[in-house]
Amino acid sequence: MDIASKYDPKNTEQKWYDFWIENRFFASKPDHRTPYTIVIPPPNVTGVLHMGHMLNNTIQDVLIRRARMRGYNACWVPGTDHASIATEAKVVRKLREEGIKKGDLSREEFMKHAWEWTHKHGGIILQQLKKLGASCDWDRTSFTMDEKYYQSVIDTFIDLHRKGKIYRGERMINWDPVAKTALSDEEVIYKEGLGKLYHVSYKVVGSDEVINIATTRPETILGDTAVCIHPNDDRYKHLHGKKVIVPLVNREVPIITDEYVDMEFGTGCLKVTPAHDTNDYDLGKKHQLEVINMMNDDGTVSEAGKLYIGMDRFDVRKQIVEDLKSSGNLIKVEDYQNKVGHSERTDAVIEPRLSLQWFVDMKDLGKPALDHVMNDDIKFYPPKFKNSYRNWMENIKDWCISRQLWWGHQIPAWYTGDGQYAVASSLEEAHAQLLLKNPSLKKEDLKQDPDVLDTWFSSWLWPISVFNGFYSKEEINYYYPTQDLVTAPEIMFFWVARMIIAGYEYMGEKPFTNVYYTGIVRDKQGRKMSKSLGNSPDPIDLIEEYGADGVRVGMLLTSPAGNDLPFDVSLCEQGRNFANKIWNAFRLVNGWESRTENRAMTGSDEVAIRWMKSRLQQVLEEIDDDYEKFRISEALMSLYKLVWDDFCSWYLEMIKPGFEQNMSRETFEATRSIFENLLKILHPFMPFLTEELWHHLNERKSADEAIVVSAWPMRVAYDKTILENFKEFEEIVTAIRNVRKTQNIPNKESITLKMFSSASFDSPFTDNIIRLCNISSIDKVNESDKSWTSFMVDSNEFFIPMSSNADMEAEKERIIKELDYTKGFLASVMKKLGNEKFVNSAPPAVVESENKKRQDAESLIRVLEEKLVSLG
RNA sequence: GGGUGAUUAGCUCAGUUGGUUCAGAGCACUACCUCGACAAGGUAGGGGUCACUGGUUCGAGCCCAGUAUCACCCACCA
């Protein structure tokens, strides 16, 4: 068979993915096995794959594939999120480009457009995940707007309302004037920015005096209904009970006093705009101030503002500053660093706004969710995130869940014209409820709440609703709680915390056992990869170039849990190179199959095999342990070294037959078996390459023998002594190669090795030394031979004849350097041993080791000195 | 303003109870090598006062205190 010298992923990826799907290896249904479940963090239905998804889903796939191989009933549930505000914004933009305004459409018409958009773009991202190799059970693909899912969201709302945990109320909320909707606190991103602090004078009624206030938002002057000072502020004590005139609008408002005011800040005097600031709203309530809502839902000035009606808030700010200057009320303007809230989705500057919205009362709901994370029923990786979680949960605020949007789950509340309402599962039920209070009420008079629910009010049910858990026990009892959740820390409060809350509320049980937080994928300069910066490679392009396996390895090489991943394509290159290395190891082993003969293996083969098997077991032990601790990168790196260094560089070199020589059949079979085990351990990281080689390496007669469903290697007791012997062997071989190099002895030239050993040196690897280093013989001698060059390994001294090519001066220099260093080292050891306190308090093993260090150093010094003498 | 974490080789990071194997790994770098698997490769090598300052200890990358810098999260200071 002629096999290309380079691995080409294009020949394998689609082939094997189709094979896996055809054989339904990713499909799961409840059976007698123990389940191992992961629910995907559902990406936005109309989104496209970015690097964050790549990292996240690669980790999930690694975990689920390994679980499958370990005999669990592995179930990875894929799906998408309707992403209410994000999707609606996209649809609105697309309609606008077509000249259609959302306002001109009926709800039904708009929804039709939105569904069209969803069907057109929805699921692209899921197709992309298949390219990555994601082994999801695609039959289970869920969408938060699916019929059953939709119903579970509505029923949850009704249930929480019945329990008194959902209420409707007028509160200050975060208003997005672009999307024209309320947002939860979590959807507001505060950004630091350079603004201005305007000092404005207000005239005191009945006197010539003025009072100066400082504000960052002069346009809200239109809504001022008081000025507030600190009761103990001596500067203003004489003004208690007086009134001032709001400039431009010329409204008389009271001066109130409240300890809320910071006397040190600005002028120590605060204007109060209850309708447009959360603190001012509280002050207004406390002091029973008038509330003037001077802004429309789109951020323009309302009739109530009296001036600048219809103008945008930012234009008004510029204009009012000009007008205040003209009227002489503007005292000064300072630069001022402050934080301004922006909408997470539209980036619009948030407007605090008084509004009637629906809220979830979070106080009691949050309690079990806090406790079970703190006591590690649910484990966070890395655990440091427990702190922020606790912080948030302990200060949890009510959750504003209504959104003034159409794309989403419509709130199941019906209103009469006169402010009564009922929450019910249907118009009929709502009508029946309201009839009790108002017997003459007609069904036609009821109007359903036009608003929809926050996206997260549907996704917090994800681990339950994807198994239809609200309506049937069949699947949920089997798959719930799930095992691992892999997600980004950014959505810990949005999603993770709320899933935990919903889990305990509705299942009485945690939704998952482990939460693995991935880091942020950054570019070389440390910037977050984002579409707007254009610094993010297209993952699909990367897969095209480096292969899915290469990219997967690249993503995981340096991404410990919770740490950011500084991404560079060179990582994918490293992954690709690794795939190629394995491919070529296969080519070598494969080539031997036709060169085997039936004879007993040689002793050196036997040693090599025994060592390699032990080494594999040792690393398997490490890797299993790494997985337990979610140290995925470490597991991959151990495997990388096991394959590249131990298997390729050492093992294969040891058993490699000489030119035109054959290999013992036994050795070949043992090697094939080792290779197969390596492929298995590699499979979760590199599914495509390993499946390909698995079939090449051995004929697999039925599909069920595929590596994807093969059994994870067994852990067995292994020979630790040979691992120690190997280390010594490795050191000797490296030293001999080093001598060859420094003395310019060609590898082809056979050399003699002499060995002087104080103890008995008897390495099982002796024959391997001879083979690997082209040694003609190893002679044990009883004394040092000063005319030969030497090196020491442990307490053994090895000699190689000086080559005529050797550079004597360089050799002398090297010896002097080593001598100096060793003398210094010995001095420090002696100092330690001369310290009575050390000898008395250190454990005997430590003292003993120091003694051995001394002996070794002393004999090395002796050797080096003799050598120096002989060199002249 | 509060909290959390970090600082170890050029880069990205390991370093579990203080003591053999503690100063490590991968990449990058240097030199040599087309040798019958692989140049996407091989062999060998160079490189760090473990952020700083003190302290505890026979002994500190690790424990304690302080300082500096960075990062993230939370918070309504006009």
C-alpha cells in the first residue's frame, strides 16, 4: 500500500463523520447503563461559529467522547436559543434595509418575518459544529421556541405567579431606547468614558442668591422636581425650606435635605430628577416629589419636558448647554471620568426609566442555589468563581423579565380595559378567572400582554425542558441531573445561576454536577476576539487549513479552566504537526507488517515493549487523574509527549529492525496493540485521525468495532522499576550522542564503550544502548581510563575513546567548567551537612540524599581532575 | 469604592502537605543533520535572583506581613 507522507484531513473528516451518523453512535436513549449527559450552551439560533464556541464545544466533545468510550450512555444535547433581543434586532435591521418599518407591521406579520429569518439562518452554527466533529445526539436538537419548550416557559411563568414569586410592578428599570425595551440589570454593561460635569446655577426664590448644582446629564433638568442638600451642610443651612427655580423651564421646586448627599462631591448640591435616575427616584418617593417623565421610549423629549419636544436626548444635551450659557446659568464645565451603562445587545446608552414591568422575586428562590454551590454539591472549575457566585447570590435583586419585544414567549397575562388582569394558560382561562370579579366581562374585551419574556427566562429551563421534563418523567428521570456544563464565566449570572435556581425549584435537584468555565479567546495582543475588531479567524477556515483535529489540539494545548486563551494560528499548526507525526508513526509500523517473521522476539524488544506498556499505563493513570480534575490541557500535553517522545522517539527507534531485516511477529503484534491503545486515548482529542488509523491498523469487520465506541484502555498494574531503568538508559544514550557530537564522531562509526562502576551496573537496556548508539562492545573495567573521554550517570562512569577529530582545547575547557561547578555544588552540600541543626531536624531520607550528593560530587571531581591531568 | 485572582525562561503555563525526582513543560531560539516513517522531521544545546521588601525556619517558588504592577467581577455617587 502506498501511503502519502503527509496526513490529509480532507480524506477522512467527512467520511468518518458520515459513518458515525449512519451508525447512530451519537444517539442516546435511556437504558441500563449509567448516563453521562451534557447539555450544550445553546448558541443564538441565527449566530455563526466563533472561536469561543470552538473552545467550548471542543472541550464538551472531548468529555463526551471519553465518557462514551468508558461505557457510559453518553448524551450530548445540542440546540439553539431564540435570543429574543439579538434576533429581533437583526430582523428589524434587515426589514429596514428592505424599507419596512417594524411599526408598520402587525405582530403576526413581524413574527412571520422573524420565523423566516430563523429558518434561513437557524442551524448554520449546528452544521458548523459537525465540521468540528461534535458528537451531539442530533435527533435531540432543541430550540427554545419549540412548541413543547414554549409551553414549559409559559407554564413556569404561570406557576411562579401562582406561588407569588412573579409580580407586576412599576419600578425604575434599565431602558434600551434603541430596542425600546426594558432590560435586566445583567444586560447592562458599564463602560468607563470621559464625560463632562456641568455646573448649573438655580435661582433661589425670593432672594438674589443662586445655588449651584453639578450634573453629568443637563438634559434631565427638564424633569427636575427638587434640589437636594445635606442637612448638616453649613453652606446651605439658611436655605432649608426654600424653593429654587429650575432654569429654562422656570419651574419652582423645593430644596430638600437628605443624608444621601455627599457634601464633598461637586458643589454638595444635587438636582433631583425622579423619573430618570434610580437614586433620584428613591429620593422622590421618600420626599413625595412630583415625577415628571420628560422622555419618550425612543429617547426623545416628551410633551412633559415642555422644551425641545421630539428632540433626541443627545441633541438636547448639546442644545441645553448652549441655552444655559446664553441664560447665564452655566457656571463651568469640567472633564469627568464616569461610567455609563450600555445595552449588552444594541450598545445603546441605557436610560433609567420608570416603567410597569414583570419581575421575579429572587430572594427565596436563590437560597438553595447558593448553598449547593458553596457546599460543592455543584463543583465549579476553577473554584475561584464560587466567590463571585456567592457575591451575586447574596445580593441578588429581583429579575425584570418582561421585554417590549415580539420575538419570544408572549407573557400569559390578559388585561381588561380598566387595569385588572389575570395570568392564565389561555384567553378562556383568563376570562373565567376575571368573570368571578366582573360577571359582565366579555372575552373580546381582554387583551393579552404584548410583551415577551427575557431570553434567559426560557434558557434557565434548558437542562429540564430539553428532556421534556415538565411533562414526562421518562427521560428526565434518567438523564437529570446532567454531569458537566461547559460555559463562559460571562454568563454565570445570566444563565448558570438561574439554571441552578430553576433546577432546585422544579426538579428538587441540581441541574449538573460540574461547571467548567472556559476563558476568553484573545488575539496575540491580548484583545478579545470579536467580530467588530475583525481579529477573529473564521473557525471553518482554520479547519480547512489545519484539519479539525489540528484545530482541536491547538485550542486545547494551552487553555486551563478559567484562563484566557491567547490564541495564535501557530497552535493549530502544532496540532496539525502532531497529527502528521502520528500519521507517520502509523506509516512506519504499517510498513513492518509485511516484514515480520515467526520467531521469538529479541531481548531488547522484550525490554522495550515492557517499558512502553508500563509507560503507557503510567501516563494513562496521570491522564485519568487530569480528567477527574478537569485539567484537559495537561492531559493533552501528557499524551502529546507520550506519543511523540516515548512512543516515536524512543520505543519505535528501539524496535526498528535494521536495513533489510525482519521483525518478530510477536514484536509487531505488541506494537500494534500499543498503538491501538494510544489511538484510543487520543480519540477524544483527535477523533477523525484516530478513526482513520484505527481501521488501517487492523481490519475492523463490523461498524461496531469503530474506535468511537471502543472501550477506553484498562488500567492494570505496571512495572515501575523498568521506568526507573529507562531514565538511566535515556541519560546514557543522550550522553553518548552528546560525546559523538562534541567530538565529531559520525553516527555511522561504531565505537567502544567502557564502563567503570563502583556498584553493580546491570541495565536491562544494555542491548538497546548498543543498538541505538552504534556501540561495538561495552567493556566493564575496574579503573578509570584517563586517556578516554568520560561522562557520569549516577555513580557509574562511562568512557569513549577520544576521537582524532576531537577538539582538545574545547574538551579541556568543558572539563574545567564542569569542575568549577561541581566544586561549588559540593561546597554547598558540605555546608548543609556541617549544620548540626539540619542533620538533627531534617528527615533521614533528606540527609541521606545529601550524603549521596556529596559522594557523587566527590567522585566526579576526582574523575575530572584526573582527566585534566591526562589532557596536559 | 468593595471583592477575587495573578506575577516562575522570549511566549503560554505546570509546580498538590516547605526538604531526593525543585527550578520544570510545550512552543520559540542556536548548532549540526536530507540517516529507508515524518524537514509539518531528527540529534544536541543555550536560556530564569521564581515581581519587590522584610519575616518565620536548619531549609522558602511554596508559609506570614507589606509594596508594586496587571487582570477580572460587583457597586446608584450627582
